Amino acid sequence: MDWSCSSDRQLVGNTSRNKDYLSSCEKLIKSHPFHLSMNGWTAHDRNCYFFSSEKQTWFESRRSCEDLDAHLITINEEKEHVFIASHIKESFWIGLNDLDTEGRWVWVNNQTLNETGVQFWHKRNSSSEPDNWKGQDPSGENCVCLGDVLKPPNIWFDVSCRHVLKFICEKKNTSLFKDDE
């Protein structure tokens, strides 16, 4: 089978050939681990991600994602975490918080952190994240970012929701290129 997806002229006027062509493209995409980008969104597996270039508070970031018909990212598995961390070099907001009850971490989709079973908190010798430090904000640290200025971008930190950081939006991949497994 020809795995080339570059001969667009072959598609015109032949429905059967179009379906075969699209099928071969889908198979190629599923069998090769690359990621598609379109209009600022990056497709990976069943989701699309938007990595903002502007910095906002956690609340503003959540609203900006909603305005894009998306939500702040919810990380449900290590594979997704690794993919996201490989695309950033600084801190980004993720959709995890304990705003309602201190210590009860909930994603923006209302799934608890315990339900996902995935955690990548920063660990120190003396104490680890989350630590709800109140040194800069008396209300504490109730929102979570991926990465830190001095640490690798693959660990989580609880920080004040009032900090301004870049953010990652997520939505379901509804394109032809989703991985149907």
C-alpha cells in the first residue's frame, strides 16, 4: 500500500479512491508517533492541546480555555504527562485545585486526583508538594502548575491561584486524525 499522503490530485472525483486514500492516511498517522498542529492546537492521541503564550491567573486561564470550548488540562495518565512536559520549558497552569476543601485535589472536570491515580508532585528531603505555603498569599496555594522556574517542567507545584502563568487548554480531538485504537 502506498503510504504517501501527498498526492491530492488523485482524490478529485473518485469517492472510492478518496476513502482508500483517507484510510491509508489514518493508518499512517496511527502507526507513526508524530503530532499534528493546527491553528495553535496540537493533537495527541484523543485530545488536542493549546499551549498559551500569554500569562494569566489560574481563574483567568480557566475562563480563557472555556472561551475556546475547552478546559484547563486534566492529566489522566503518565503518557499524557510525558507528552505535555516535553512541550514546555517553563511553568504552565493545569486544571487541578483544592479551592473548595484544603487538601482535596480536584480537576476542573470534577474528577478527584485519587480517581485518576496519577500524581507528579515535586518531592524534597524536608517537605514535598503540595505544601500550601502562605508566604506570598495568605490564602495559600490552591492551584497547580506544571514546572517551576528552577525545576524541570515535569513536576507539579501548588501555587497561589493569583500568580500569572501560561496555561494549557485541552479538548477532545474530533478530527479525522484521532486515534480510535
